[in-house]
Amino acid sequence: MLANDRVSLQVEQGSVHALLGENGAGKSTLMGVLFGLVPPDSGAIWVHGREVRIADPNDATALGIGMVHQHFKLVHNFTVTENIVLGREPTVGPTVDRRRAAERVRELSRAYGLAVDPEARIEDISVGMQQRVEILKMLYRDADILIFDEPTAVLTPQEAQELLAIMRRLVAEGKTVVFITHKLREIKAVADTCTVLRRGRVVGTVPAATTSEAAMAEMMVGRVVSFHVDKAPARPGEVVLAVEHLHVRNPRGLVGVKDVSLEVRAGEVLGLCGIDGNGQAELVRGITGLSRVEAGRVLLKGRDVTALPVKERNALGLGHIPEDRHRHGLVLDMHLDENLVIHAYDRPPFSHAGILDFPAIRRHAARLIGDFDVRCGQGGATPTRSMSGGNQQKAVVAREIDRSPDVLVVVQPTRGLDVGAIEHIHRRILAERDRGKAILLVSLELEEILDLSDRVAVLCGGEVTGTVEAARTSENELGLLMSGAARKAS
């Protein structure tokens, strides 16, 4: 499959150049060529006016090119310093000079306002801090062309704003930034120039400041995109999911959710928002069976499922689009068609008498791939690991929405997706609501919460600080509830 078709790209020194495109448009492949991860079949690469050959990342590093990948390349049980200097450790005789290495990390951190702890272990720091470590890895190697591949896809809104500020500081220091994204607001906020790719070809290059978001979106997907979510009034029915006085611990053994109670009715979307790390993940894990509940109950259609395993909850009508598609959503070493039947492979129409029906599995995959526009070179036979992050996300969303469970717990459903895919998935979530399904939507994007939700519950410090009608609230009120500065009777 041709990922890049005669693509030409020119990036000016000392600028932020955005590369915009749908999931699977060829953005990451193009940058993989520049960083030596993907060998080009034809064409030429010029750096600082000189034609170069980049056979591997070592060649790219020698030319001053660094890359922060969408999924970070860090050793989790190493410290921040050990990750940054790995492969280029300062030495004293035959041993690594750890003191000098840590001091160099501190110097770079101070110089660029990155504020990392050189002695912290990667497994103990936030995703946003891990990304700063990736940036410091590039700066430690004296990179002056910095490639960011979908850098905000895994960040909270606050972390994303901090990253954009870091990009501006890097350019002020004389660096050049190539910014792969599909988030139009971020392009408008930080980029000087934007090149748009569609299905592997350059559609055009435009100045970011004078080109509207609507125009860039149309260039990206080839049609007019609606940024407004139209929805009919909700017609809520009976309570389908009830959480009663729930207590759940986080991975560090501390109580992450304290005495939380909420209800989701058939035919409504209950949005759940809060500053990242305030109990959303623990609540979802308690509801879906991924974590043990310390106290309280989870009721599904009136049945106590608190002690039931994940598979039994699924069989009773619970669906889950997880926050971490790699850990809880997909088996990366399986093919796409296998992942799309992962909940139902053991029953008709996908198996009979214990024998898998591969033609039925392939037909099912082909339908979902078409319905959700999952870009994959080999159809259902595509190795899931080889797909772009956005298309992996579309696969998870397609599988769970197609099951049409009675209760669908949806966490960050559009993380890593382009505007066209977001528009489609929002419509599908609302269609499930209108079919009488109960939707619990967890998102860090307040705009998404307000667009899709009928009611909004707010978490702060593991507790519900208020439940409000979405049509009668604002981002400002939600922000006060999220910070704990206000409380509202539910």
C-alpha cells in the first residue's frame, strides 16, 4: 500500500510547521522516513541545503533531527536521567558518571522550562512528564529539528497547553519544530505554516494564522465538516446502571474513589468530568470489573455485579471503550479481524461447536472497517500493531458501539482522532442513546462533555462535587466544580 505518494514538504528554519491529516493519511510514515525508520522508495531528503541519506535513526541524530513518538520509547524501570543519556552516557573511566549526567539533565530542564526530576523513575511519573523526558532526550543529543508525532493525543488539556508553550520556547531558542497533528485549535495556537495530507498526497500548504479551522478541516477530509453536534432531546427511561457508595483504590493502594453514587438511565448520556487523576479511572475500573471494589455496589439492570468478572459483565450488557487502547482495548499481536470479535469469538456466528468460522469473522471485520473508515492496508488481516494510533482507536470504538450493549462506558472515545472521525463517532454515540441505551461518557474535553451529555457529574478528589443539566451549565461552572471551589447538590 502506498502511504506517501510523491510528497514534497519544505520546512523553514526557526518555525513551527504543522503536518495535518486524517488518521492514516501518511503523516507518521513521512516523518518516519525523515527519522530513518522507514526507507523511501524514491525521492530525496535535503537538510540545511544539502542532500542526505538517512538509513536509520543514528543518521538522523547525527544530522540534528530528533523525534518524539506518539507512543513513547522509554524504559519504565529506569530513571529519567538513565533514559535521557541511554546510549550516550558520560563516563569516568569504565563507569557511567551519574552525577554529571543528572547535572546535565537539570541544566537542560532549567534552560527550556521542562521541570523534570532527574532521579524519578519513569513508571512513577505522569504521561506529560514522560513526554518531557522524550523532549530532553532530543535536546541532550543536540537536535535542532524536532519532530512531534501527535504529541497531545495522550495529554490532558492542561498538559497540552504546557507543551504548546514549550514548543514556542524551543523555536525562540532557534530550534525548528515539525508538529504532526489533527487538532485544528493547536495548529492555530502554535504553528506558522500547515501542510495538509489526504490519503498520502499533499493537498496544500497554507499559513496557519490566516487560514480558518473550517478551511483546514475541509482540506483534510475533502468535505465540509460540522463542528456542531445536533441532538434530539433525551427521553430517559429506567435506571440501567447504578453505582452506590463506591470505594475503589488506585494502583498505589490509596483510595481513588470515595463514596461515589450515581445513576445512568436508558436513553441518556451522563458525562463524567474532572481534572485528570481525580478518580475517573478508578471509578471506571470499578464499574467495568478491572479493579476490585473496596466498598459499595455496582448494579447493572438491577443486578448486583460488583463481584462479577469482566466477561460476565459484558455478557449481561456492559460495554467499555477504554482509556488505554493498548492495555485494555486491543491485543496488538493479533490481526484486526480477530480483535473485532474478541468478545464474541466463542459463540455464533463466529464459531460453531468450538470451531472458529473465519469467513464470518472476515465478513464482520470488513463491515466494521467500512462503517467506521478504519484505514488498514490489508483489511481484516492487518496486524493490529502496524496500524496508526487513530485507526486502532477507531477499531475499538467500532467493536464496542457495534455490540450495542445496554450500558456503554465510553472513556476518551475520540482521543487521537481527526475531526471527520470525531464527527462520525459523536453521531454514533448519540444514535445509541436514541435507541434507548445508557451511556456513561468520561472525557477530559469539556467541549465534548457539553456537546454529547444530557447530565454531567463532576469528580474532584475522588468525590462527586455536583451533578448538573448539560444544557444549563457552562465550562466555567464545571471548572469550579472540578477544582473543588464549589459544590452543587445532586
